[in-house]
Amino acid sequence: METTKVLMVCLGNICRSPLAQGIFEEKTKNLSFQVDSAGTAGYHIGSAPDHRSIAVALNHGIDLRNQKARKFESCDFDKFDYIFVMDKSNYKDVLALATSVEMAKKVHLFLPNGNEVPDPYYGDTEGFEHCFKLLNEASEYWIKNMENE
């Protein structure tokens, strides 16, 4: 079985995409998946996820503490089968780097209904918990659909 490679993308790679990576990794740990995350901006390169993302994930039995923020690069199109973005702004930024239709077809909004995952950075812990819930549900949706392909 071939490994399916998945990349989660948000703006800074410290809140939403690390959470999405951790959740997706946990849900696919016995399946043939490789999961990573990145940000469209380089604000936090090398930084650990936001302490609130780490805390919410730990409350759900997921450890993000070994993750380090990195910036999305155009070579990621060659490395990953699916590129999931958290909002329409980052979707547009990632698509702008695609140089072919094949690359563009890899890019999807992570919420299957076309909605955005709200950025919890400027909010409180409740925003991070809400973000976790949305990412958890979307992960289940995508894993189910990938298994049926």
C-alpha cells in the first residue's frame, strides 16, 4: 500500500495547522499516511505551536510539542498528495504558487462544506477548543473519503 501524504496549511503554522496535523496523525496512526503542516507566512519558522494549541491537543491525548513551524514552499506540491488549507485567504495564497492544473487539484479547503476554520490566535481557550472540534470532524470526513478512493 502506498503512503498518502497530507499537508495542513494555515497562516503562521502555530495554531490551526499544527492541531490539524496532530489530529490527522492520531486518527491515521495505523494507516499508511504521512502528515505535515506549514504556514503561508514565515512569521514563526522554527517555533513550537502556540501554547494554547498544545494544551487543547494534550487535553485530547495528542502531543504537538515536537512540531516546529515552517513555511509552505512550492516544492510541497511535489511532496504531498493533498494540501489542506484552513481558510480562503491561505487557499488563494497556496493556489498562487501552483504552476499546473495537477498542482492546483491537490489544494482543498479543509472543512468539507467550504467554510473556513476560524483563526483562534487572538481569542481565548474556547476558540482553540472550537477549532479542535472542527478539525476533528473534518479529519474524519477526509480519512473516510480517502479510504473509499
